[in-house]
Amino acid sequence: MEFLIRLWPLIKLLLAFAVMLIGIRFKFGLWRSILAGSLALALLFGMGFTGWARFGLPGAVQEKSLLLSAVVGVIMVLSDLMAISGQAERMMNALRGYLNRPTLRLVFFPALIGLLPMPGGAVFSAPMVRSASQGLAVREEDRAVINYWFRHIWEMCWPLYPGILMASVLAQVSIAKLLSWIWPGTVASLTLGWFFLLRPLKLKNARTEAETKNARRAGPAFRESLPILTAIIGSLVLEWISGLLFPDWPMEFGVLAGLVAAVLVCAVQNRVTPRRILALLGKKHLLSMLCIILAIFVFQETLLASGVIKQLAQLAGGEAALLTSAILLPFLTALVSGITLAYVGASFPLLIGMLHQLGMSDQMMPYVTLGMFSGFAGVLLSPLHVCFLLTCQYFKVGLGPCWRMVLRPASGVILFGAVYVLALMNF
């Protein structure tokens, strides 16, 4: 009985997470589910509805939540603008000539689309994978899983992904520092994808060197890629410059400026009017994404105000709760939701708060990195992941066989992440 009493704070926290996960499972809406979870947290820890409204809801209008919403909103506008203007497709056509190996052709287009963090982006690259695999001995299940897996390899190193931006803000570290820790996840994803998904196919070259050389067009490839280059280079450079010249300013200002520059480049190249750009701001998926971000910050403030972090930090010296927060909660939240923002926003405030409470802030990056790896694997394995569902639907294959193919490389991601973080903590 005494053991259960000691675990009672953890049990109440898991009940709040259960409310959130049930809402996600029954399609109540991700942002509504997160708000419901934060309210359940407030009620379970004695804050009441009034306390939740007083301390939790104001999290939606903090400077950092509004800035992050602006950054993500501009990213979504850039993705939509490149898609509707046809520039994304032109960019891929201009780059085709550089692909002289069948495995490279299969991987390249989903990986390229992965640089644009658009919802359901895997269905955009699916026709290209089908075209690239014509004449090759490849099953429909192979096409589906290759398209799905390599669409997401950049989620551990590409600063335009909202999950990375959110983790950077919550951990209060620069994007560059976060990427310097988690980038091996992309190398692991590429390696595991090759070993488990591409290597068994044993594809042979189906294109001559002469044909490839004649199709290469450096000028169009650079021109059509210019918005993406502007976004990534501009964001990182301006974030660095902003940090040097205006150290008291939030680092998101530099990122935001780089992204706005990318949108302007794309608009000028495609002669898009300001009215058309403004129309993109009213799209349902963009507004939904912004609501998710604001709901996450409400959850974070509720978590801080409830005192749950201090109570959990006292359990078993804090180690058991830390491991749960860094591995299990990100994985389960990602598995149920299929969305990176969900596991980052729901589990990272708890993890980071506990590290501060335990006086272990110097161990921030190893634990955050572990959470990113476990959550990323959960996202890839989620049967609710929109890209997974759309890819299987496009290639007309069952979710079950494809899920079993993804299970091996995704498990490898978790194993690699655990070994990698353990090595970092010991050296």
C-alpha cells in the first residue's frame, strides 16, 4: 500500500496522459486532446478549473508560443506555395538527371519531398516512386515502405521540422546545438533503411551513364531549389547573427526572417500575388497546426503550476521517472498520435522540468536526445500516421504487411539511440 502511495503522483500523471491518448485515439482532435489532458492534469493535482484557467491557459499567449506559431505558420505557407505553384515538382524534374542508380532513384524523391514538412507529404512522392521503379523487380509493398521510410529520414536533422523547433524552444537551446546532438539519427535511419528495405531487393542498374549525363541540368536544379536553400541557409545564418548582435532577443527571430525570405523568393520566382499568399494562411491544416502548438504550451504551463514535476522528482531518486519521461512517454504518445509535435509537446515539458528539479540541467541534451530517438521511432510505427495511411492507400497494400517491414528498422532506431546516448553520457 505504501508503495502505491509513493507512486500516486506518477499514476495521476499517467491518467492525464490516458485522457489525452484516448482523445487522440477517438479522433477528438490533437489540440483538443492535449487541452483535455492538461485540464485532467489540473483537476487530478488539485488546481481545479479555476487554477487551470489562471495558470495554464495563459501559456497560449506567451512570447515563445506566439513566435513558434509564427515560424511554423511560415513553414507551412512555404510548403503550400511550392506545391501549388508547381515549383516542388519542377525541382524534382530538374534533379532527375543526377540519379544513375536504381536505389538512388527510389530513395531520392521521397527524401527530397521530406525537406518540405507538409502533412501527408508521402502521397506527393508516391507517384514519383512508382515512376522511378518502372521496370524494376519491386513489389507494391516495397514501393510503399520505401516511400514512407525515406520520406521521414530528415526529421532528426532538418531545422524546418516543427518538432525540432518545438524541442529547441522547450529545452531553451539553439537549433544548432540540438541538431549537433540528434543528427546521427538521420544517418541511422538511412543505414537501417538501406539494410532492411533496399539491400534485399538486389536492384541492378537500368540506366546508362550517357543517358544520365545528358539529363543533368545544374542551372534549373539550382533555380528551382532556391527557396529551400534560402530557408535553410537563411534561417541558420540569421539565427547565428541575431544571437551575436542581439543576444537578448529570442532566437526564433532569426529563423523567422530566413523563412520569410524563402517565401518571398518563391513568390517572386512564381509571380504569386500577396493576396494568394494571404489566402494560404486560412487553410485548415495550417490553423490546426497552430492550435496544436498553443495547446502544447497550455499543457506545459499546467504541468509547471501543478507541482507534478517536484513530486515525480522525489520518486526513486528521480531515475525511474526520468527514464519513463525520456523513453516510454515519447514513444507511446508518438505511437498513438503519429505526430512529432504531440510527443515533443506532451512529454518534453515533464522531462525538462524534472531535470531542472533534480539539479541535472547539465544532463539536458542526453535525455532530450533519447526522447527524440524514442519518439521518432514511435511516429514511424504509428498506425495513425497520415503518411503511412496515405502511402498504403496509394499503392493499394495492407497496413499490416507494411507495418511489419517498418518494425525492424524502427526498432533499430531505438536501439541505436539508446547505445548512442549511453556512449555520450559515459564519455
